[in-house]
Amino acid sequence: MDFASSTVVDVAFPLRGTALPRDHRMLLAQALAEVAPWLADDPRSALLPVKVVHGVGDPALLPARARLLVRAARERAQALRGLSGRRLRLGNDEVVLGDPVVRELLPHATLYAHFVDAAGADEATFLEATAAELKRLDAACHCVCGREQSLRGPGHALHGFSLLLHGLRAAASSRVLEQGLGGHRWMGCGVFVPHKSAAAVGD
């Protein structure tokens, strides 16, 4: 599969601000949906959580090169450019979206998701459900389940695991990047990015 034929791209916004809630996925999804409801209503759309400074305190500091990545249908990219300069309020914190850059989704043999929604299942059941989803996507690979964790969700906490996939063929990798795994993709769950190594799965 030629990556240029992908129907989905990543739109990366530089962020101006000082801090975000450490568990900011739901707040970020809500804030972006307020300024771009047309994006949130598109099932192809997904967010990637912002990388914040490691630690345990709240709020978490933003690094100087912080980015917000919106994964969206290619035809949405131009409309997303129009969000440059918009302010997003997340609880007591605020960030401003800079001028975005469009990035192609390039297939990689190894992909990683920080959090895949397990819908309350234990690890064994989660891996069974994951295997079924990968079969539906015709994406044969080896799965490595990582850290169990929970996130603030709409109405209740979300329970899931980090997940690494390796040994993917190019076409299968592209399908996983475009469609993700599990629910709550608009909150950044089940959204995969390239990973350099299958040696470790952590935070």
C-alpha cells in the first residue's frame, strides 16, 4: 500500500501553554469538540495524548516542543488549519493551538498504543478481544500487553492496557494506524504510533 493513498493523516499543532492536567484525554477531547464539532462527529477522527513532563504532580508541565496530534480524514486537513490560534480550556489550564503541520501515516512493522480500552476485561480476555479485532483487520502480528491503567472517562473510569504490536506487514500496519483498536478513539484510546523496538512496553 502506498502511504500517499492513505485516507487518514496526522495534523500536528504546536502548543503554547505551561501545563495540562496529567489525565487530560477526556478534557482535551471535550475542548476540541467545542471548537470543531464537525471533527468530533467523524468516526475516523482520533486524538493522541499530549506528551507532558514526567512526574506525579498535577498539573503536568508542558515541554517547550509540546504537540497536539489530531488523526483525521485527509479531506479534513484544510479545515483543521483554520483552528490555528484557537484557545482550548482544560479545567484550570489553557493552551493555544499553533500553525499545524500535516504528517503522512507511514506504516511500520512495530506499533505502540499507550492505552487501549479493555472495557473492564482482565488481561487474558483483553488479548482475546484484541486478537479478534486484528483478525478483522487482517493484521497478523505478535501482541505484547503492557501496563494496566485507568483513565478518567465520560461517566466512569476507563480501564485498559498499553499494547505493542510487532511483525506487521505494511498494508496491515496502515489499517491499524487508520482504524485503531477498541473504543474511545476520540479520547486517544487505541491510537497507534510507530515504535522503534519490541523490547519493552512501559509508560
